[in-house]
Amino acid sequence: MSNFAEMIIKPQPWTGLMMGNHALVRAMLESGVRVATTYPGSPTPEIADALMAIPAEVRPLYFEYSTNEKVALEVAFGASINGHLSTVFFKSVGLNVALDSAMQLSMMETIGGMVVVLGDDPGANSSQNEQDNRHIARMSYLPMFEPGTPDEAYRMFKAAAALSQRINMPVFLRLTTHVCHAREVIQFGTVPTDEPNWLPAYDPANGPYWPITQSIYPLKRRAFAKLAAVAKEVETSPLNEILAPNGSEPVNGKRLGVITSGIPAFAMLECLDQIDAGVDVLKLGITYPLPERRLLDFINAHDEVLIVEELDRVLEGEIKALAFDHKVTAAIRMRTETEQLMRELTPDRLWDLLSQTWPDAFPARAARPAAEEDVAPRLPQMCPGCGHRSAFHAIRDLLADEFPNAITVADIGCHSLGAMEPYEMGTVLMCMGHSNGTGAGLAINNDTRPVISFIGDSTFYHAGLPAIINASLHNHNLTLVVLENYTTAMTGHQPTAGNGEMGDKILIPAVLEALGVKFVRSVDAYRQDELKQHLREAIAHPGFAVVIAKHPCMLKFLRDKQRRLANKKEADVGANK
Amino acid sequence: MANFNIYMCGVGGQGIGVLSEVMIQACLAAGHPVKGVDTHGLAQRGGIVSSHLRLGANVHTPRVTAGEADLVIALERLEAFRALVNVARTGGTVVFYDTEFQPIHVRMGKAEYPSLAELEQAAKKRQLRLERVSADALPDPRMQNTAVLGRLAGLNVIPGVTGAHLEQALTQVIKPAQLEANLAVFNAQAQPTAAGESN
């Protein structure tokens, strides 16, 4: 067992350096989580890496990579209504996939407790948008915690799990990218060593778990009642705290306050370190439901209050409404420019907002002059030896020579990089699994421009199947190229349903055949001439055609090979002893 | 002590993760409160990898603000240039391993790869100390990060962090099988007169 695994499961308290994502695993173990599920997506895959680092025979919980985020959420839900504390984690846009089920959660008595961990991505570091999932807490009537550091992520996971178990309602823990990947020293507590109780405790009498038409109203009423009870609790929660690092002396006769949460709260402390002026900070650890009484007291104790938040105007709108209802006289200041609603709120950007609002306390700084030097860009690209690269090379040449007006549609994964130079293949991108549906739409009554959609193998299982059934059934005239590399490569080589690492392989050609696809060809992506010929025929085929361009992810292939060699060497040395 | 900001960068696969792990362990051993953050995700695909490390009791967030790095450690010349221009503070230090990973735009003739002279000029303009590391005959190109750590050991540029702290951290982080070769590379660079070219 690795040192890391030994430390993460060690029952006794210890203190050490830990990444946010890894600290969450310790929090899961300390909380007694019994079932954890996910579908990989940045910024959260290292949570799963840490779980997988614990050898299965000593891992005190059941963990699985589910087919997609919706299934992952449902598996965690099923475990919770059976009495087991569960958690599901995925990236920001993963919640969109899971939302159909997530919207019923507040009406369900999750008797084991359940924490839904979200990895939001302000700054779009590795996502197709920077959606602000704080809205979803409101829309789904579920409480939300927002840590700003790895230590807070660890402590708030435990608090969220405890709350969820107490109120039998799932709780969101919303992380952001630089909480997930930050590292700091954390004091960990004790992991309980009692034997897990796997007794299946499901009982419809705990529910009802049957929200249909009129039966939703008692359930919805109960959800509101639970939220009201939590709202009362958060008024005194230590996770919502007032910080006054410079004291509370008025600035030019005005008492100034800031209301904030998550990483922006810490950016605020950075800014306050640079001035002497007293500005109070109300830092919210629980951002839904809001502590209304506490907010009003804070606002009323100040002449001006600035809402400091990242991305959408979530707190701004709600706090302004609250202030309006209570005839607050303090000025509520907020962001005024569209640009301020985008990207991460880093300390330098926050300083600009503060100096725009209170120039006396936070003197304006000259913008950093742009460098005169020309620095060549470096964009991510497909790795040397990558099969996608070979496939794109061949397809680009074929299309340029024979189908110059073809339309190519990309999906999510390493192959999304094909849209960049030099290939420029797959120029429409939305989300996981969109390519075949979008391609079908592009193909309608279109006899002049061939449509080629791309999809990776992990996405094929995750969200590709419904649109494949659709294209097969309606015989949409498009070609789907499945780029199969036998792994979920972009997020760090997690297993797929087709690579045998999780169970018996579910093979793509067999799935396509069962779905009634009439034209299916399969070729190694390195065989460029054969790939071109298959594609030529697929484009000529009247109706839906699929070409599988397969080649193992070479990054993974070479690493596995090195590992096998190292193990063999070790074994040989052992045998010679 | 005032806060001290370290920014590390290179190209995916160069060993920024190991470099950053050694650095953070050495700084912890020297008694500094530390906060750090690494890039994950797209990095493996030939992109820029960076790691931020901030020392000091008054550090609240882990990322180094543009123009505020006291020390830049880069494992590649173009990335050293980028960080020198964008992240280093005036009067700071840039230590870099002088190897070349051409990005696609350079290969396609759409952008220029920087010369050493351009780095030197840009450093002079900003009153930066520029330390170029280059070692002939490394047993493995993956030890370029160790060579840079060795050079750092001789520079005493991070308050309170000695060569012994770095060497101890290296010993902790590197797998036993590769430790001896790495220590040799580290020590050769730690002594400025020993093998290994220096500017």
C-alpha cells in the first residue's frame, strides 16, 4: 500500500499537507460514507484517484465510476434511501446530466444522508462554460455549502454530511477549481473503525418516494419545511462568520462591510492586508438558505455594504430583495460591468472592484502594462502517437480532396482538440454526446454537404447512445466517427465500459449492431488509407453510418508498459534472491 | 517575513509535479506556512503546466498574481520567457532549464521561438536575475527538474530554505530506485564549479 493510502485511511488523527480533492476523501472516511460514485470530469477526478489509491480490500466504502453523472447520482440516492451515507461527485456541467433526477431529491427522505459534491469551474479552466451552480440549490430546494480552501472543503464535507443525516435531505457541497486543486496543511480527525452496517433499510413508509401529480404537494411542503429549519440553524452556524482583520473603524465617517463566500472571501483578506482601513467581512460558508437575520444585522451595522461574489448575481439579487423588504437604509453596492460577471475573482480583480466602489479605502492602481515582448502561444495538442491525431490527419486530407464543403461536428474529450490547427476537424462543440444529434439536424434535407460527427468511446457510453438510436431509427444521413482509445483519456485515464477494467467489456460494434445500425466499419486509426476508404463509403452510404477509428491512448499504453516492465524487473530480482 | 511567491512552469510531461512536490516539502521543512495550487487537466496534452506556491503567515489564497512572483522556476525556455514577462516581479529571480519544446505555432511558422538573448534582454529590462541551467549528459532528460533544484540549492534565494532542505525533500519525493542518479545531478548543480554549464 502506498504511503498516501496508509495516511488517508489511518484511524488516528494526523496533520499534513493535502490537496482539496484528496482531503475530501479523508472527510468521507471520517464521516462514515459507505457509497461513493462519480463520472470523471475536471476539477474533480483526483477525488476518485484518491479513492482508487486505497486497495479495494481495505477501502471502507463502495466506490464506482458510473456510466454518467445521472446514473452516479441515482446510485448514490438508492444507497441513501437504503440507509447508507452516500456521496456523488462530478464537475459543474455534470450536474446538467444529473439534473433530471436531482430535481426530485428535495422531496425524498434520504435516510442515510447524501452529499452531492460539485466541481464548478469559474475561469472555464477545463469546461465548455462557467455555469454557476449556486442557482441549482435554489431551483432544487437543497442546502449548499461553499468552502474556499482545502481545509474548509474537508470540514464542510463533514458538516454537510452531518446535516444531511439529520434532516434526511441531500446537501450540495460546491467546490471551485482552485479549491479542488489547492494544497495546504490540514488537521485531520478520527476515522471510525466500526463495522459497516449493510442492512438494506429501504421502507416506502419512510417516504413516500412517489412524487406524481397531486402527491408532490405534501412532499414539496416537507422540503420547504426542512429548508426553513435549516435557515434557522444557519443564523447561528459558525460556518458563517464575521471577520474584521483591521478593526471596524469607519472610513471617512462611513462604516463599510463586505458580504462574500468561497475563494472570494480569501481574496478579500488579501486585499485587506494591503490597507489599514477597517472593512468588516461577513463570510458565508452556507450560501443556501441564507441567514436572513444575520445578513440584516450586518447590513444595518454599516453605511455601505458591497456584495463580493464570483460569476452570477446570486447573492446580490437575494440580498437586495431582503434589504428592500426590510427598508434597509444602508447602500448595497454591487458590480456594474458585464466583464465583472465572468472569470475568477482573483485578488487583483477584486482590488479593482473595491477601488471602483470605495476609492478612498482602496486607491486605484494603474493597470499592469502589457508586455512589449511577443511570446509564442502554446496551446494543448494531441500527444505524439495519439490515434486521434492519425485519424484527423487522414480525415482532413480526404475531406479536403473529395468533400471540401463537409461539415464536421466535435464532442467532448481529447479529440475536441482536433478543432484547432492544424486539423480543424470538429468545428461545432456543445457538450457530452451532442455531436450525433447536432449532426442529424445538420443532415436534414441536405444532399450537398456531408456531415461527419465525432465521439470518443467514454462519451459513447455516457451520452452517445440516445442520439445513435435516434439516427439509426430515422436513418439520418450522417457519418459518426467513433474515436476509440480504450480509456477516458482527457481526465486522466479512468476506465470505460469497453476496456474491461471495470467488468466484462461492453463492445461498441455489438452495441451498434443491436441498435440496428446497418453500416459499421472498424479500423485501426494508424491505417490511414483504409480509414479513408471506409469513410468514403460511409459518406456514400444513404443514411446513418458509423466508422470506428480505434487505437489505444499511447500515453496510457506506454505508461502501462513501463509499469509492467518495472514490476517484472522487481519480480525477477525477487526470484533471484 | 514578508510573503514570498514562487511560480513554477513547463510543458506537460516535464516533471513539474515532482518539482512542485519537492519545493513545497522543502518550504514546509524550513518552517514556512505554505499554500499551493497546481494545474490539472489539459496539461498532459502538450500544454503549459504551472504550479503556484506561496509562503508566509499572511497568505490567504494559493495563486501567484501576475507580476508578483519573487521566484520563477521554469523547465523550458519559451515557458521561462512567458513567465519572465508575465509573472515575475521587477527585481525577482528566474531560474530555468534551457531546453526547447516547440509549440505548434512555432512549428507551423506562425510564431517565433525566443532566443537566449531575448530572455536576457527582457530580464535586464526588469532588473531580474536570470539563471540558466543546462547540463550535458544527464542520465535521463526527466532529471532536468532535479538539475534546476540543484542550482536552487546553491542560490539561497528563498528565505530560510537551504540546500539541505531541498536535498532532504528530494530524498523524500524521488523513488528509491532513481534516488542515487538524481542526487548526483542535484549535487553537480549545487556546486557551481562542478560539471554542468552555468551562465
